[in-house]
Amino acid sequence: MDPNSLQSTLTGGPPFLKELLLILAGGACAALGGFLSTWYQSSRARKIRFEEILGERKVAIYQKALLLAMQLQEILLQATAEEALSFTEQHHAWLCDNVLFLPHPYEQNWQSIRFHLRSLIRRQSQADAHQHATELTQLQSFMRDLAKEMEATIRKELNLPPVTIRRPPKNVGETQ
């Protein structure tokens, strides 16, 4: 008996058929692997690009938010309550458009300042405003603290150090 015919009888067909099936199965697995690899790489690349775009947008928003917080501090210190409220109203649409990107304390403090400015204006217009002068001064100080906290929140998000106001030494011979 011929050994090839014995193998052919045991495998159920010609000897090259088994090898052909293995080659086809290997090719199908390679094609599927290539497809899955390409799909994973493209989905990962899309995700990375989305995160890059999101990061670029966040930096631009944080830059403007930091500027607004610093301007608001100055306005709360130097301008009237009506001017400060006008400033917050002018920039309120921007805040609403970007609220998804801003840290929650920033939005919360912005809304609180707007609320307290309205309250301050209403109290100042009342006849007994002189009786509440201390309370009004405390409210103005509280709003400035909120604006400082807004700035600190953005600086923390961007890993920027806080700005400290340098003061001259009390005595001429001292250094700071």
C-alpha cells in the first residue's frame, strides 16, 4: 500500500487540500487582524485629535476667563456697582456659551457676583442706605473675594502661580 494513499484516506481528501484550507484560514485571520488593527488605530487617533481640539479650546477659554476675572476685580474695586453689573451683563453671553468648559466655581462665583451687585444697587437706592454702610462695605469686599477666587481657580487649572502684589518696604533700609 502506498503511504500517500493511506494519508489521503485518513484525511479524507488529497493531501494538498488540508494545506490549502490552512492557508485560507491564515489569510482570513490576517485580514481580520489587519482590519481590527486599522479600526483601533483610527478610532484612537480620532479620540486623541478630539482631546487635542478640546484642550486647545479650553486654553483659549481659560485665557479669556482669567482676563475677565482680573478685570472684574479692578471694576469691583474702582467702579460703581452699576458699572460692575454692566460689565457682568456684557460678558454673560460669553460665560453661557462656554459654561461647559469652565470650572464650576468660576461660574458659581460669576453668578453670585451678579446677584450681589443687583442686591447692592437695590440697597443703595433705599433711603436707609447710610444705616447699612458697614453691611454694604462687607458685601463689596465679599464680591472682590469671589472675583479673586475666580482668578485663582483658572490659575490652578492652568498650573499658573498666583500673582502677588509687591509692596515697598515699611522702612527705607528694609528689603522684601
